[in-house]
Amino acid sequence: MDEIVIAGISGRLPESNNLEEFWENLINGVDMVTEDNRRWTPGLYGLPKRNGKLKDISHFDAAFFGVHPKQANTMDPQLRLMLEIAYEAIVDGGLNPAALRGSKTGVYIGVSGSEAGEAFSRDPEELLGYSMTGCQRAMLANRLSYFFDFSGPSTAIDTACSSSLLALENAFHAIRQGQCDAALVGGVNLLLKPNTSVQFMKLGMLSPEGTCKSFDSSGNGYCRSEAAVVVLLTKRSVAKRVYATVVNAGNNTDGYKEQGVTFPSGEMQQRLVRSLYQEANITPEQVEYVEAHGTGTKVGDPQEVNGIVSVFCQSKREPLLIGSTKSNMGHPEPASGLAALAKVLLSLERGVWAPNLHFNSPNPDIPALTDGRVQVVDRPIPIRGGIVGINSFGFGGSNVHVILRPAEKPADATAPPRTIPRVLQACGRTEAAVNTILQKGKEHTADDSFLSLLNQVSGVPTASMPYRGYALMGPQSDVMEVQQVQATTRPLWYICSGMGTQWAGMGRSLMQLPDFRESILRSDAALKDTGLVVSQLLMEADNATFEDTVHAFVGLAAIQIAEIDLLTKLGLQPDGIVGHSVGELACGYADGSLSHSEAILAAYWRGRCIKEANLPPGGMAAVGLTWEECLAQCPQGVVPACHNAEDTVTISGPQEAISKYVSELKEQGVFAKEVRSAGVAFHSYYMASIAPALLAALKKVIKEPRQRSSRWV
């Protein structure tokens, strides 16, 4: 059975606009719970003054997500966040969201309420109806499926504090059972008005100081917090990157309890956990770390940790490491499971467990904290690579546990020094966004896997990303360009060159590219009976090599054929084709009217027929004159051969006459430059004598001529 992995993730956490900031706060022991009036006045209604808040929930790119401004103004900020972060999670997985359109991808979102919806619906006379589609909990999943055009299950899940991890559990089993091929799993919680906090305070659940003192003797309740996290689940066989493997996941419910519905059941928690590890054939000793629910309540922590000890610590082993992200950022309730998952994945990626805060004195009701069987991660601790478990419990008795296996670290992500540049492409909503991506790529030029992910994300044209750019990665390369482009794909033209462009060393560096090299070797095979080995020709060429007409023709044709093969391998097809001289043979190959062997053999026989004709010494030059001026001014024997542009013409004729005329033009201040033509006056009446021999050779090479298409100009 194909394993299910976490392939992408994005999020907004308290005082953290992204997961990079979140990690920096975690590893540096920053308390992300703050006292300020971003939501309401601290201490209002006697509430704890501190809570965890996102930095910014006011901005939203409505046009990008196809949302009318009137709808956006009455859309729950939780939904706006889910749209943004879901897009980022897909991109983080190395995918362009456009490539997933129409796919059987599921969406599972853990969310408990919409305080925005309550506010928007306060006055019936002002209702426009938009708040129904913007604030209903179902829309937090359904709107994502609509925007991304996913056809898999689309479900909003509410089991209070275990909602988002239950969403992950549901998605995991849905992929296993074939209900969907991949899934976006999200969790979100915002504190937009004090009413809910007042109710939790009245129930005695909140810490008066606004601090989650997980596992500590002074734990006296939890601190409310905000969070928005989305992960991408997919099968390992199609994943572009892997954060961790989901080994197993499950849930149960406490059922009836004499103490009341909100009293946690350690017995049911441990029953769930034990069954999942038995199903996965994982022994307790293999488990290195458990990310606990760990709210810091007097009853909850002992029930949970004592249950963990019963499952994992009944035999001699290394101390089991435990932690709770709530000590760092507060408790984001329905989003808490994925916030905990974010901390775990960031720790695994960096090889160190992020430390808990506010742990000073072990809770005396948890004996394992003092006898050494369990160790709270209160400082950064290197990861050994064992199995990881995550707990998440709802205050109504819904319990969830997920088992993760860390991703194997690649042996060495650093590529060998580049001898040829690599193109990095990027797209974005703004020029600054594209520049940021390209600059990030330049900071990691040796990391091929990272550059590949960036290229894969930007490879699919997206109309909503009007800015595109590229940079060359490689030694001494500072080439970078960004520009705004039209929404529709621009026509792609192939322009194939003729004599004059050959040089010693051409194609040599491109031989490092497998597809280019394979094409050159196919040319070798086609030329086998001629005794010419074009691969050897290219690799060993010196300044005299391409003075030979056969070498020049075959070299130019083979290289351009190989470039066309390389572009075809990249999925590119020309809308138009134009060429000159021997470049017309490459045009025929790009057009499909010449096969590879026909094109390269035609180049060979053209060169050989010229070489065997013993033509008088000839030359060619590019001059800055119009076609009409050339016709009127060219000396005896010199003729205009190629009409390159309105004021540029290539002339052809006897070598002595060409050289003399070039000197005269230069003296007159007219541009003139001789072209390397291997001593042959191409494209002139001097070539007429080779026609019979060339025609006979071409009839043998091209036995069934094909009509060219209209795209070949």
C-alpha cells in the first residue's frame, strides 16, 4: 500500500506571519502570547489580559481568489485565511495549484464557529445575503473546493479542540480508502469578540495570567489563542517533497463520565493510543517524542500524561520526550492539532526539538516527570529520529491521535559545482514577489531539490500571476529579468541560424545535458556510414575545425536538432518556425517534415557536394545597406544573397571582391563585416554547379518528401 505523507504546509501563528517566523519564535523561546488591544481592551469583563493573536487579518487579495468586494467585506476572516494558506501549502508541496484543477482532492477543515458571521448578521435590515456564503462553517471547506476545482470530499469538522487533527485523521483514511487522491487539511481559530472567552472563563477553564503552564505544578488553566494552518496530504509515490509519513491515525470518544461532559478521560485516551500502535506494529520503545495536548489545566495534564506513561513507559527505555506548543503560543482550540503538527514538522526538518516554555516545577500528580520516565523538552534537544505521536482532545470528549515517522534525510542536498548555468523561473502577483523568489533561489544555488521545487511551481502558466521572471544559477552569473506579461501564452518561435554562427567549442557544455547528448548520439548513428562522428567533432574542435564546410554544416545542424529535442522534452512546441541557410534543415526537423536522420544527412551531403565541387574562393559579408542599394551599388561579381532586415543584407561573391568592397564601405562609414563562410560564396549563382550532385544525394536521403506546414515561414 502506498504510504501517505505530509507534502506541504503553511500557516499563520501568533506573532508569526509564516512558519519561518514561527520556528524562530519557538527555537528562541519567545512567548507568543501578548497583552494588547488588537482584539479588545485587555482585562475587559475581567478576562485574562493576555492571549495569542495573529499579526494581520485585515488584508485579503479578493481579486486573486475570485471574490467580489461586497462578498469579501462580509466573508469570515477565517475563510480568507484558509484560502490564502491552502494555496501556499500546495505551493510548498512543489505543485502549481492550477495543475490540480479537476483532481479528486479532498478538503477537510477543523473549525468551531464564526464570530464574524454573528457580527455580520446582527441587523436584519442590512443583510445582503453574502455573509451566508462567507461565514457558514461548511464554506470553509466548500469554498476551497470551489476555488481550486477539487472534486473530492469537502467537509468542515467541529469536535472543539480536536477538530483539526480529526480533520487530518479523516483525510488520512479517505486517501487510504480511495475516496480522494490527495487532501488539503486545515484548522483555524480567531478571537474576534470577547463573549466566547467570557464563557470559558465562567467555566473555570482559563488561566488568570493568560499562560499555558503545561505539565507544571502551577498550571491553572489555558490561554486562548489564534492560529491558521493547512497541510497537504498525498501519496508518497507522487509527492514532490516529504515532511513526514502518517503511519496511523484514529479517534474515539470518552462516552459517559460521572464528572461531566468536559472532564477528560485518561482511560479512553490511552485505549485509543495503545490500539493505534498495536495496529501499526510499533513498540513503545520506538517512540521518541509525544506532542501532548498539554493545556496546562489541573485535571487535563495528569489525565493525559499518566495515560501516555501507561502506554509507552512500562519497560526500561530512554526517557520519553514530551512537549506542548500551547506553552509557547496559547491554545488555538479547533486549530490546536495542526499548530502542534506545524511545530513537530519544523522540528523534524531542522533536527532539533523546540523547547516548551513555563515549565519550572513538575506537576506532582504526574510521577513520571520526577522519576525520569518522561522528560519535558524545556531546552532545544537533538532529534534521534524515532517515531512521533501527537495528541489532540476536544473538551466534549473527542480524542484523536496521529503517528508520524520522520522523513529520511537526503544523503547530501548539495549539488556539485555547476559548469553550466541553470534557469530558475518564477511567477507572482507583483514584481517584488518574483524578485524575492529569484533572490531566494540565488541564496540556494547549490540545492538542486529546492530549485526544482521552485521551477515546478512556476512551470504552469497562471493568468492570475501577471509577473514572470527568470534568473540564471551558476558561476559568475548575474542574469535576472522580471516583467509583466499578458494573461494568454505568447507565441513561441524557433529561429534557426546558418553559416557564420559556428565556433570552436559550440555545443560542448550542452553535452552535459542528457537529452541534448542523446540527440547528438542519434546524429552519430545517422552518420555512421559517412565516417563522421559529430560528438567527437564537437568535443575536440579547434579554431580550424569548422573551416571545413562539411564539419560546419553538420555541426550547426546537429546542435540545432539537439536543441529542438531538448525543448520538445521540456514540453515546448513552436507556433512559428523561420530559418536561414543550413538552419532551414533544422526548421524542417522542428516542423516534422524532415526526420532526424534526413535533416543531419542533408546537411552532410550539402557540405560534401560543395567541398567536392572545387568552387573558386568565395566570401560573404553583412552590410548596412538596403536590398535596393545593394542591387545598385554592388561591384561586378558581388550579389545580394540574404535580405536580413530593412537595412541589413548579406552579400556573396568572389573572396577578393568581397574583401575589397567591405573595405570601401567601412571607409564610407557604412557597417560592413565579413562572415565566416568556409571560403564559399553561398546563396549566389556560384553555387549552381553543385545542384545536380546535391539533388541526387538528397533523393537518396529523403525518399518520401513531406509537405511543410503553414507554421514554417
